[in-house]
Amino acid sequence: MKKFRPLAQFDNSPPPTPSPLEASGSEEPLARRGEGKGGGRRRPLKIDRLLKEIKKGELVQLTQDLIRIPSVRRQEQGEQKVALYLSPLLEGIGLDVVVEVVEPGSPNVIAVLHGESEGPCLMFECHTDVVTEGDPSEWKYGPFDGRLAGNRIYGRGACDTKGNLAAAVMAIQAINQSGIHFKGKILLGILVDEEGMMTGVKHFIRQGWANGVNAAIICEPVDNHLCITQKGALRAELITNGKMSHGAMPLAGLNPIPPMVSILEKMRQLEEEEIERLGKDDFLGYPSITPTVLQAPVKGEPQLNVIPYQCRALLDIRTVPGQSHEALKKQLEDIVKEEERSVNASLDSGPLKEIRETLEKGLSKGISFQSKLNVFEDRPWTKTSRDERIVQAVSKAIRSITGEEPTYGGVLGATDGTFLSAWAGIPIVTIGAGKWMIPHQKDEWVSVEDLELTAKIYAASALEFLNL
Ligand SMILES: [Zn+2]
């Protein structure tokens, strides 16, 4: 895959004091007392003017509307329907909109709001797809009803991530309607297939869109923690090949299962060594090497008295800062090659050959063992320095809205931000409404209050970042 040149390092110098949202422009009166929990903090009129433009009713309605357009990938053209719904809406609030087909029925929507003068580009990244709803009868309300009950909106995508997408749209609309001047531009990337192979963000980068982006806010459900790191992932398939035979005559063939077990055990040991070596990451915990699928035979039906020809495992490997994917891949590869070498050595001249030849002369001929590891997806871990301008801008926005310090955190899964960071060198932070355990479960929900806070954080962060 094509690697993109990282952007030139952004200016990390600390923001001037007071920050633009606090600064009184010539027409702006000085700050008054804020209403945040911090009590007594100064919250300027400019930010109040901005926050007033976040309309709770519209935010709830847009979230509901988006949930009501089912966009699980299997649902034909669901992502396209979301895109077609959003494009005119975004144009209506003053953005330039480009729709780019990634795959049939799955287009990215890229919308840009231009400021008054030249300056940096801040991206908000959201995705149009949602994961499967599972068995709809298990849900309290229909998964695509977008039901508002009490202070919660229910439905697939409520927090992952249609609610946060709606919050980003409302934030950008508020900036535009507030009439507050800003430099540079805001790019809203509404991308497809985040829950799958992330073809949307890969296409976005390949098309060159990322080249002009200076920082990105990844809109995902992380309980509005300011997440500055995320785990990496390797996805791999491991195959062992032997020779099919009768269960009563195992020496007439070669069972590919025991070498698979041996390889997986060595990988478990490697996992232990990595945990020992790296210790616990503050936000991400420990790295892991997890076999999630184990199959033998790979093709045809399994039968108790038949030794299969082939065995297959799928590995879900998660990494933390401090691990080199290249080094880890080599270690895994070495384990697989070593097993292949030792089984074949035994077949050629070791105990296995002897046993077979004593049973029947020539029985050992034509029996060999192969094992192969195929890493088919590589998603690096990310870590953004707290000194990065985007981290400073978001934390400042949180402070001025809530009167409290941000809670820093990390994302355990990979997101589209993984590729924006790893392939395009863009500093990223992840923030959005939705409790940690809620995504991908039945009865997915988001609190209206949290969503409103998210929209405010997005809007204030954008101005903090762009006007520095
Ligand atoms: Zn998501």
C-alpha cells in the first residue's frame, strides 16, 4: 500500500494568552463570569455566542433521522442513502460538498467550510456505516426507529457514530451561523466502511484529501474523554498443511492440528514476554495475541475419524505504543518457520521417519508439512503528544465549557484515525458522546445531554484550533 509523506510538523508552540475565544476583539466586550462547574472562571461572550447557536432540538432530530437510515454494510446502499441525505443538508448550511464513490453504493462525503482568510485545516472525521443490529427482537425499541425516550436516543448508531456525526454537523453550523470569523477551513469527512476494512478513509487518503489537513478530531463514542492514543492491530491468518488420513492410521498421513497447537502456544508465550517487557500502558492496558478462529478441516465437513489435511487459525493481535509492528511480525513469522523446520526435520530424518518406516517401508515418502502466516491487515497504534496544537485546543475548549480539566484517555480499538495518523501523519484526537461499553451492543443509546456537550466541545475546539 502506498505510504504517504507525513505532513511537515505543525507549530507546537504554546497558544498565546489570552486564547482567541477569550480574547476580546475590537467589538467584543470583556469576558464575564462563566457558568461552568468551575464557578468563577472567566467565560467570554464569544464562546457564549457560539454555544447559543447549538440547537438541542435540531441535534436530536438529526441524530434520529440518521439512525432511521439503516446503514449496516449488508443493507443495500445504506451508506449511500446517508450520504444523499447529508449532502444537500450540508450545502444548505454553507459547506462545499464533494461526494466520491469508494465502492458501488458506498460514497464518502467530504464537506468544507471556508474561513475568512488563509489558515490551517481542521478535519472532523465520522463514518456512515453501523455494525449489525443482531436479532431485532432482542431490542427494547426497533434498532432503526431512532426512539427518544427520556433523556436518551436509542438505535443502532446512536453513539457509534451517527449521534456524534450529528454533533459535528451542528457544531459546524453553529460556527457558520454565529458569524464569528475564523482562519483556514473546517473539513467534515463522512467516510464509509469504518466498521469493516476502513476502505473509506484509505480512499480519502489515496485521493489526496489528507494532504491539506493539519489535525483531525475523530468523532467516536469515548464518553467525551480526550483520547490521545489508540491501540494498533494486526490481523493474520495462519495455515498448517499436513496429509489427510484415517483416524485409526494417523501415521499414514500427517495431522496439521498438533503443530498448530504448538505454534499457538509459542505465540502465547510471546504475548507473555511482550506484556512483561512493556508493562501496562496508562490508557491502553496490555498488548495481546489472540486466536479468535480455529478451523480443521478448512474445507469440507469435519468428521471424528478423519484427520484433516489443513488447519487454519485467525489471529487478532493488538499492540500498544512501544511495539514495532515490523519486529512483531518477524517474531511471529520466526515461530511459524521454526515449527515448519522442526516438523520437517523430524519427518526427514527424525523419530517420525523411523516410526513410519518400521510400520511399512516407504510410508514416510511424500509426507511433508507446511505452515504459512499471512498478515492481511496492519493498523499501527497512534499516540498524539499533549503538546500538539489540537490537544491544546480541545482541552482548552473543554475547560471553557465545563470549567473542569479534560479527562484524558485512549481508544482500545482502531478507528479511521489510525490511518489518518499512520499513513498521512495527521495529529489526531478522539472525542465523542457515548458510554464505553454501549457501542456494538443491543439497545445502543446516547444521552441527549452528552451529545449536546459534544457539539459544544466540537464547535469551541474548532475555533480554538483555527484562530490560534
Ligand atoms: Zn465508530
